[in-house]
Amino acid sequence: MITTKQLTYALAVEKTLHFKKTAEACHISQSALSTALNELEKQLGFTIFERDNKKVLLTPIGKEVLDRARVIIQEINDLQSLADGGDPLNFPMTIGIIPTIAPYMLPRILPDINAKYPNSEITVVEEQSHVLVDMVRNGELDTAVLAMPYPCDGLMVMDFWEEDFYWIATKGAAHTDQQEITSDELLESNLMLLKEGHCLKDHILQACKFPEPPGNHGFSATSLHTLIQMVRGEMGTTLIPEMALNQLISQDDNLTTVHLDEPSPHRKIAFIMRPNYTRMRCIEALIELSKLALSH
């Protein structure tokens, strides 16, 4: 008889294509993993994975099996959520958050979640937007927090926050005596942005109506913290979202903050989930807590 455990293990192997890594991730022995998959293939009557001492390959029919297994596991999880009932967030939940939001939102919301729902079991996955969208679609995440606009075809999107961008430069630089700065003035400032793949970069270009990144083309960063350090080193200037201001530049007398004078809001923050997601009460609870936390 095929079991959900066997299907879960097979889906885990699909991610890594490596038995040892999968066994470690699933907290079982490699021999136990191999036994479970051998039994699954015996029940099916064909091979899901081709393996030797060097590599593991997914067979064409194996891919079809795992596509169906993914749907089965997702449906089982949804059924379990119906049975859980009770207060929202009082059962395990996995949430994805992009790197330009996670460090600034989590310290505000997690204490409130723990205080109101002490039995909550929240697992956080920090990844770029395109990865999180795929994980939500595949049922690997309950929900994800993204900055909008971003293509989420086939998924529900629930906005809960909006904010503007602020220009960060060293004191005394041109335009630092202003309350507002326009995108035209930014062209003079050697503007540094995150590397390709971060949606914040796209949102900044969209807000400023820049066809391509201005400024220091020879520099790319993967975090806002790194960008701020480069500004401190007088290598250029940058733009950061409002929610990151306190953590990144508070009590720094050498930096100046100037609001971007372009139509607001410069980005929106939203939860995304599958259309048939059965724990909407959880999302609603998270939205309520997030609004309160970010407004303080």
C-alpha cells in the first residue's frame, strides 16, 4: 500500500536529487529513505529515480507521479487544517518572506504572535519572490509575504500595508538639505541598488521611472544592510523602504534621510496564498497583527 510518508520522502528527494542530503533533511537514516522509496517503486511497478554512486535522476514517469503526489499531499494537509479548527495560528504554519521585508517585519510581528497565540508554530522561509511564489503554488508554503506589484498568476493576493522609499546619503552631500528628492535629482547621486533578482530594485526603478539602474554599475549587493555600509563608506547613495529606516540608520548622525518625491505608495506589501487555501482565518489574523505591528 502506498503511504503518504513514501510520497513525502519522494518529493523531498526531488528537491535535492541527493539521498544523503534528503535523509538528513527528513531526520531519518539513508537506508530507511532508500527502503521507503524502493517499496514505493515496487508498489507502482516502475522506477521514479535512476540512481548510481554519483547522481540521482528523475525519470519522465517519475515526474508525473510526483506531480500527482504533490497534489495529494496538499489535499491531505488541507483536510487536516479543516479538522484542526480552534483559534487561528494555534497549529503549525509555514510562511515565506522576501529578504527586503523579513528582517524589518519579523521583529515587530513575532512578539505579538507569541503573546496572542502562545501555542503557535510558525516556520519562516526567507527567499526571493519567484521562489516563494512557486513554493506557495506547490503547497510547500501556507502563505508568503511579497512586495507588490509582482506576478502571482493563479494565486490570491491580499494587500495589508503600503509604504514609500527614502533616499539615504551622507550629510553634506548635494540635496541632503531637502525634505524631498525627485528621481531627476537622484540621477546626480551615484545611486546604488540591490543586484538583479530582488524585486525591491524593480520597484525602485518603477517608482523613479528609470529604464535601467543609474549610478554605480560596477557594484551589486544582496542586502540593504550592505548598501547602507557602502553609503557610510561614501561610495554612493541608496533608497530603502520606510519599514527599514529604524533598524538601518537610527542614531546615525552621519547619514541623511530624504523622502522620494514620486507618486505614493512606492510599494505595497501583501500575503499570497492558493485560491482554495482552507485556513483563511489564519491569514486574516496575520494581517491584523501585521497592520498593528507596522503602524507602531
